[in-house]
Amino acid sequence: MKNPIIWSDFPDPDVIRVEDTYYMISTTMHVMPGGVLLRSYDLMHWEIASYIYDRLDSTDGQRLQTENGIYGKGMWAATLRYHDGEFFVIFVCNDTHKTYLYRSRDINGPWKKSFIEGFFHDCSLLFDDDGRKYLAYGNREIHITELNDEMTGPKEGGLDRIALVDGPEYSLGYEGTHIYKLFGKYYMTFIHWPKGGRRQQAFYCADSLDGEFVGKNVLDDDMGYHNSGVAQGAIVDTPDGDWYAILFQDHGAVGRIPVLVPVHWENDFPVFGIDGKIPLEIHVPSTRPDYVYEPLNISDSLAYEPDENGKIVLHHAWQWNHEPKETDYSFTERSGWYRIKTSDIRPNMIKAVNSLTQRTVGPRSSATITVDGTSMKNGDFAGIGALGSLYCMSALTRESDGYYLVALKANPERPQPWGSPKYIDNLPGVVTEKIKIEDPIVNLRIFCDFEDNTDLATAWYEKDGQWIQFGEAVKMQFLLDHFMGYRFSVSMFSTEECGGHADFKNFVFDAPDENN
């Protein structure tokens, strides 16, 4: 199989094995449901098993009811562990500044939520052999803190130390901690970024948690891709005793994508890669060779019916952009369609409430949607977009003299977000082409080209059975305000008067060159 193993945004992975099954958790920040859990039987092919939560705290920010929502914040870099028949997930939330603990005896939930007193950045959980529990965490300074038996906070009088301190020669100090006890020793591994260099992976070892951790950078490879170093993630063993790491690599606008790295041990210290390089083709024997995986992205008619509890359950591939406003959408008011209603004024697609999203996929992928805008009001926009800082949208809009197709892009006068998580885009999108139409039922498409960091999104519409590109090609960028790879987004928003609605059906996803 080709490596990277998934050409889509699954950053900050933590990976465990329970008997013959591998589980991976990844950062999901501002999208809901959050805390995606993936399952595999060979470390190469993955499917979505479940999510940790549907809603987090339902704050105004998480509901996209504040000026900037929680873009670039939310749930980061979780630790996943299995201990005494129970799964544990711990992460911090960068808008609430809390540390969350979720636990369940079933990977599919339900998950019980609680909090750990303190803020433990990029933490990793260790259950020691004597039953004591520790978190390793930090940035540049790596701390180890013992938790109390209830895991509600630090243990009074327990171990609390700084295990490592990085020097000024590194632009990004130790971060993304993963801690393990193996072969009777304690190991920690991190991302590490020398000034003037690229991301690397570091590994350190100690005979005890209060002893000296000694180690080095163990991987410095970009797989021939734009000097983008592969780093940050977890190690895991197979039932046969082989070892692998799953790390991530920046791949431009599509996001941070998982890479599988073979690992072997020499004198109880890991050696990453083959002769220091990550193989571009990799194979791991499957524990269930006949298993058929659910795809990570799907096409979907959007025809949903309530279950026996009266609840609409969407396919795992879908996540909302922020927590949805339940009074402003429906799958039942018009059978076979997804309806978005508006109850306030929004300037652009980034601020649109109730947007349904799926990850984009490299090297190329597209998403198509049918939109019925009959009940839209003047100034409404509805369609399909590539959602990110510099968004692109193929949309239907209504004006006083009728309906138009428009290609939208982010306003170039928007503030630049470099280094600032407080960036706010309140500007209307720029229309790069506008076409008068008579029929308010249209088929629209967004096409994304991520090959070799091309990172171009284009808008399309269907006419007489032919697809026609219109508007400008938009250069997508992975920027710090969103801190997430681009997503296909089914969206509607009102810029003049609220109270209208648009209906959507027949979402079609296509990624002809997808790795798996």
C-alpha cells in the first residue's frame, strides 16, 4: 500500500491495539461530533468506529454564536488508552481551557464525561504496573504529573516534575507527548523542530519516572515531499511482535495526514524507518484479511428517517461545522432532503450555521450537491464549498430580479491570521462570476486539486448534462485560524434577511486516485 496511508486530515494520532484490533484517535477541533475514533486490522486501512462526544459543552463559541466560534481551538491531541477492560480518552479544549476525561467499556460508547483539574497540553496517559496513573504533557518543558485514584486531578504529594527542557535552538520544542512503559523502562516520544530544519521525531528513555530521560531525535525524513518532516504520533505493536509508528505529515491545504513508519528495537531503543527513511510502499499483515472497511468519505442521498427513538443518525463520515442549531435544520420537513433554515444574518460561508462537512481527500477529490432554492430569500446563498480560511463556494443565490449561480471566494481584504488565534473574518465573500438562471433547482460541484501542493479549488455547475467550471480558481492554504485541512461543506447563509430555507440532496463524493 502507498504511504502516507490516508491522504486526508487526521492529525495528532494516538494508536493502541486491543487484541487483534487497532484504534486511533485524532484531533477534531471545532467540528461535531468530535474526538473521532478509527478502527483497523492492519494499520493501513481505517474506518470510523465512533466519536467520543456529539456535543462538548454547548458554549456560545462551540455553537458558532460568537464572533469567531472556536475555529482553531476545541479538542486537541487526545491520549487513548485501554486498561482493565475500559477505554480512556483525555484531551484539553483550547476554548474552555479544561482537561476532559471520557471513559467507556465499549469503543462505540456510551462515553462517560468528567474533568481533570488543570490544563495538560498534548497529554499522554500512563497506567503503571503498580496501579498508579500519570500524565506526561507540555511544550518545550515536558512535565510528568501523577493523578489521584479517581483521576479528577493531581495526586496530593504525588510525583510532579519537569522531565525534559528544550533549548532555544529549537523553533518548536518537545510537544505532542506519548508515554509508554516497555521492557521495564519508561519512554517518551515527541515532535521536535530545529531552527532552520524541519519537523523531526524525538525519543527518550529512563529507568524510572523520577530518573533522567536520555534520548535523541530518531527520525528526520520528508519522504521527498517539500521538506515537510514526518513527526508526532504513537507507536504500537502487532500481535506478531512487530512495531510501527503512526505519525503525521503536513500536506498543504488537505491537512495533516497519517504516515505509517516501521520501527525496530536495538538495545531497548527504537530505530525508526529503514536506513533512516520511511518506505513509500508498506504492508502489514491483517488480523482479519477478509474484512471490508467502511469508507472514510461517502456519497449520501441525504434521505434520513428517524430511528426508533425519534433521532436522526447521520453516517459517521459527516461532521457539523461547530455544534448545529437544531431548530434551524431538518431531515423530515421535506422527505428525502436536508433542509437548512436561517434565523440570523451571516456574512460568509465560514460563519454559516448547520454546515455539514466531510474531509477533502488528496491528491484530487470533488463533491457534488443538488440544491433547491425555491424558498430562499434575497441575499441568501446555498451550495457546496471547500471550507477553510480561503474558502471557495459554488452557490445559488437569490436577488430581487431572480436567481443566480455564483462562484464565491474569501475576501482578500480579510485580516491575515499568522500567529494569531483571534483572527476574525466578518467580510462578505467575493463573487468571481455570476450567471442568471431561471430554475432554482441546480446541481453544483467543488473540485479540489492537492497534487504536489497545487491546492486549487474550483467551482462548477451542471447545464444540459454537462459540467461547466466558472469563477476563479481559489488557492487554498492551511492557515492557523482554522488549523484544519479543508472540508467539503454543504452550507446556507443569509446576508440580508433571515427566515428562508434551502433544500439539499444527492451529495456525491469522488476521489478517483484515493490511496485505499
